[in-house]
Amino acid sequence: MEIISLPKNIGYSSLARFRMELYQKYKSKLHINLDLNRKLVSFQENKKIPIYSWFKYKEGFTARLVNYIFDKLKIENGTLLDPFAGAGAALFAARLRGINSVGIEVLPVGVFSIEAKNRILNNKSTTFIKEIRKILNNDFLKFYTPQLKFKNIPITNGAFPIENERKLLGYLNYCKKIKDNDLKMALLFLGFCVLENISYTRKDGQYLRWDFRSDRKRSENLFNKGTIYSFDDAIKEKLNQIIFDLTSDEEQFDFLKMDKNVQKVKMNIIAGSCLEILPTLKANSVDIVVTSPPYCNRYDYTRTYALELMYLGFTDEQIKKFRQTMLSCTVENKDKVNFLKDLYFKNKNNAGFEKVNSVFDHQKALHEVLNILDKLAFNGKLNNSNISRMVRNYFYEMCFVVFEISRLIRKNGYFVMINDNVQYSGHEVPVDLILSDFASAFDFDVEKIWVLPVGKGNSSQQMGIHGRNELRKCIYIWRKK
């Protein structure tokens, strides 16, 4: 591994004084890790891996990355925690290595995906598969009635061709009548996994793009999606993929043939916000944390996964509440200061609340960035005036997350986080260094920060104004003292 010798994207002007000081403090910890690449720390490699490829969760990291972390840190047993579990990459990787795991996830999309995949793995018998095949031979239009409609979510209106929508509604109507809960969840999961394939939409960053054949003629993002699959073809193809994964004799699928010891491993997913749940967990109960929180980049997962949330039956009002409950990473998020104060005072942990506030208030590099963003917003030079508020809320909430995990993790346990640096109006926010400084304040040793050899470029819009800047993509390795 190569040590980074020069800071990236932080000039030597007085505007960057405290960021430069922070860089000097941690520069010996920044190591370019040639084993890492962008495919490894994103969903891309999961497209070919059983379990992980069943549902396309673009914001996840790969199973191979989790195994790489386990191998490098020599993790062979114990309990893993992922407070931002997503679709469960870390949890399933732990399970398949015989390691207990606990995940926390606020978005029902991730919770449902994890629970469904877990049930399918636990019930992968020939009889179970035959029953699913038999059910999928039905014509689900027979179970459709004009009274059946999806709950109104404005951003998903008209998402499906008419026949696909009717068959999907008929399919859901059929599934409601199934009494076997494992079978029902497996069937619902199949429909859940094909929503994008049978729709006019495609996930693209923080929003849905719409095909030119849809009724969204006014959208600026219309494109040609190519094939829009029929409901019957899409769901049968998905079933065949899962069956192949569960029954294949190919060497790459050997890990699915779990022995009895692995099957007994505990894997628990808790639905809700980690800000609320972490304080309720038992101290010194975790050996390793592997996680990737939402990045501080304005992505709104409630919009990206709007089709899936609609499919699961959530209303527009409920989705707006999820948006506010999630870690602040969009310009729409309101601050959670009063919520967190009430939570900690209710739990009689006033001292903990004050300690987190003190660490946050004394992080000079962060407040240097916030002051710059505040001034840019005041002068109308940010494309959204709430960016400064979002960045402030993001780090404030992450400070509580790091504090709580310090309480939960055992002595010498590891906290591993995958995250990206960001920039706004040409000013870099060194997420890796700020969060590592929080960790240092909460009894972690910052052992190293693995930096990907190739970073992330800024947007084309930013590039045109501020030039091309490469931002660090990192994995932080912190160890509890």
C-alpha cells in the first residue's frame, strides 16, 4: 500500500486552514490500497453473485469486499453490526462465514429484501420451488378487478404499461390469499425484484428516469430504455435465476450449500432509524461493524426506490416520513437536534448528549466548511440554499452514530466504514478525515484509511465551473482502544 503524500483538492488558501491541519494530523493514515476498485465498493460485482444479484440494490457494496475485510482483519467469529444495512450485503456475507450479525435499516425496501432472501435460503427445498413454479403458471389477469389500484404516489403514476400494471395488481391480490407466510414472502419478493424491468422507469442517481413511451412527455430526462419486459416473462426469468443459484453445482455457488453450523448462525434485521435503535442495544455486544452510510451527496433513496415502496403498500405521506427519519443526506431533511436531545434525556444519558455536541462543536475543519457553505448560500451561489443545512445535519447525526458504536463495540473491535468525500461549489468536504476525527474523540484508534487508487470525479456541471477534481473514495479502519 502506498501512503498519500499530498492532499487532494484542498488548496493552501486561508479558507482551507483547518482542513489542512486536519489533513496533516491524519495524512500518515491515508494509504492507497491497490486491492480496491470501484466495482468492489459498489453494487457492480454483486450482479453475478447469488443472493446479492436477486434484487438490484445499487447503493450496496459487494460480498467480496466484506470477505476481503474479514480476511485482512482476521475476523473468524463473533457478532457483526451494520447500522445502515441496506439490502444486507454485510449480513449475508457474515452469515455464510458462520458469523452472527445484526442489521439496522430504516427503509422498508432493504428490510423486506433481507427478510425475503433469508426466508428463501431457509426454505430452498424442491417442494418449495415446485409450489412457486406451479403458482406462476396462473394467468394473474383473472385476479385483477378495476377496483384494485396502487396507493397514490405522484412520482410513480403511470410507471407501468397497462397490461403489466393489471397483472401486477392481480398478482398482489393472489398473494394476499396465500396462508403460508414463507411462500407468500417468496412470491412477493419475485414481484418486488422485477418492478424496474416491467416499468417505464430506470433508477438513475437520485431519481427515476422515464422512457419516452411513458405518459411523462414533459420530463427532461426521457430516454429509450430498450426492452420493457412483460410481467410473465420477467417474473419467470427471475424465478429461474434464483432456482439456478440455489441448485447449481458450479464451484462459485458452493457457499450456498450451507452446513448445519452455518444454518444456525443468528442473523437479525431491525427496522428503524439507527439513531433511535443504537442507544437501546447492549454495550460491548459487537465485535466488528462493517457499514456504508448514505453519502453526503443529496441522494434521496425514497425517490430512487419509489416503485418498491409503492409495491409494498406505502403511501406518499408515509414515504415523506421515511425521508425525514433517514440520516440527513438530502436538502429536504430537517434537523434532528430536538429529537436527539429528547431521546437522550429520556434515556437519562444527558452526559452522552452533551459529549457528542462538544465533539461536534469543536471540529474546526467541519465548521470551516459550514461557514463557507453558509456564505455561498447567503450570496445565492449554491444551486440549493439548503445544502449547508444538509451537510451540518449529516455530520451532527453521524457524530451520534460513531459515539454509540464506540459504546457497543468491544475492546479491540473494528469499525469499518465505506464512504466518499464530496464537494459543493468547488469546496471539498473531507468526510473521511472529519469522521475519523470524531472516531478518535470516541476512543477509536484510526489505524488506516484505505483510499481507492481511482477516486470519484465531480459532476459535469461542477467540472465546467471549477475544473476536474478527483475526490477520495475510502474505507476507514478504526479500532476500539
